[in-house]
Amino acid sequence: MKRLLYAAAIAAVLGLGAAAFWHGGTAAAPASTFVLLDGSRQTTADLRGKVTLVNFWATSCTTCVAEMPEIVATYDKYKDRGFETLAVAMSYDPPSYVVNFTETRKLPFKVAIDNTGAVAKAWGDVQLTPSTFIVNKRGEIVKSFVGAPDFAALHKLIERLLAEA
């Protein structure tokens, strides 16, 4: 019962309904379409079968800029084992800034621009950056962070999730 109340409280903070959140302590990642910088689209369903880090960020966010090398290192460390990273730029971030940041920092993972704010809204009305979600192979959010995560703990979580069938 305590776990259910805790899950409902987290769901309320994330802006999710308790029923949507409660599924053994995980929440299904919201159905979303990400528009990537190259104009292609990727959906939440496309991420199934991979462990995915979804990071909401902005070029004007100093913590986001500071954590990006760690996110790149995390991606590089696990990409060959079924790990994906998707960086979602906030709607207020000028697209030209996002493109410039992505190119000058040579970000090796997928970058999307949330022009309308619909993706951030779907993922619990994300307003604070950085906000990071870890999605398991079944498409369930298993952990979320507001602010920079503890990357050592994050790596342990990723390794555990990659080992799951």
C-alpha cells in the first residue's frame, strides 16, 4: 500500500494519472513523436527493445550544458549494447542555437526539437531543465531526474536494465 501511495504521489508531481503511473513502480512512456534535427521522426514505440535516456534540455540552461559531456560519455559507453539517447530541446530554445550546439559539440545521439511543447507536456509537463527519464526495453519509465543525475548511479541502473531480457 505504501508503494502505491508513493507511486501516486510521484505521478501527481509528474502530472500523470495514478493509474497511468502504477504498473509495478513504472510508468509507460507517453506516446510521443519526436522531430529530429534532420527532419525525420521517431516515436516512443520506436524505442522499444532498447534502454533509452530521454533528456529535456536547453542551450540556455547552464546545468544542461555542463552535463552534456557526461551524457555523451554515457551514450558512447553503452550504445553498442542496446542503449539509445534522445536529447529533446525545449520549445523556447531557438532551433538555430540547438543546431549550432549539436554541431559544435558533435553530439553523437539523436536530437529533437519540441517546437510546440507537446512532447514536454506529454512527459509530465516538463518545465525544468535538465529533466531526464530512463526508459526500459519494455517502454516503461523506471527513473526520472530533475537536474544533473549522479552518473555513477545512472550507469549502474543502465547496466542493470541492459541485462534484463
